[in-house]
Amino acid sequence: MCRKTQNWNSFHNNQGVFIMLRKFSTLMLTAALLTGSVAATAAFAQTAPAKQQIKITVQLNGKELPFPQDIVTENGVAYVNASTLAVALGGAAAWDSTTKSLLVSKDNKYGLRMYENNTFAYKNGKETRVANPPRPVTGGVLVPLVFIAEELGAKVSYDAKTWTYKLTTEINK
């Protein structure tokens, strides 16, 4: 009985590694990785909370204050349109594109000049620091709501349940 012998040289490369074994191992590893990543994605999708669109509002003496741009939050700081906020609180805001600075003023007695991307500012002519500089955007300049409101004399509180900033001032009462 003559048995045909297999030529084992066709199953391995020059380094002596079996090609079929390597292909099989690669196939099994790929299948395991794909199965694991699909399972992990499915598990994450079940446990991850749905993203909510939160609408933050600002009230001035009990009335909602409308802004031309959406209120933006970053690192717990709410940014609003500078002119809208300043005018509502009896002041004014003007952007100087040459110096890239924002001047917030009130009653010709108060002046705060803040610079884009800089934490230094001038308050009534004296150098000071601000934690969050203004941000020019299409259609206006965004400023930190709480900081500017307090600088213009408003008392600020925040209702976390309704995502509402409540500004209280003697103006418009």
C-alpha cells in the first residue's frame, strides 16, 4: 500500500514557521478582537446616558433676558453676548478690533478693558486679572456672564435644576 506523502515544505516559509498555523492564528485573533469590540460597544451604548440639549437661561429681575447667540458653557463658565448683557444692566460694551479688546463701561464712572486670549485687563485704569477673557464670535463678543454681571453691579444666583442664572439689580425694577 502506497501512501502519498505530503510535501511539508509547502506549508512553511524560510524561517520554519508554518504558514497555515500563522494564517489560522491571525484569523482567530481578528475574530476575537472584532467580537470583543462589538460587545464592548453594545455594553457602552446601554450604559451611556443620552446626550441632552440643555438650554441655559438668564433672568434679569425675574424676566428672561434674550441673547442673539446661544449661551455657551465651558469648564463651568457661561459666556453670553457682551453688548446685550451690558445694555440690560445699564452699561455699554464696545469691541476694538485693532487692539482686540472689549471695553465695558457704565455711567462714565466704571470701565473695564479686557483683551482677547489674555487674562490681564484694566479696571478703571488699573491693571488687574480676569479668569476668563472675552471671545469674539460672528455677531458679537462673548464674555463670562457672572463676572461681567457682578462687575456691573448685579447680584447673581444660579438655579441648577432649571439651568437659570438669576440677575438682580436696582435697574429696571
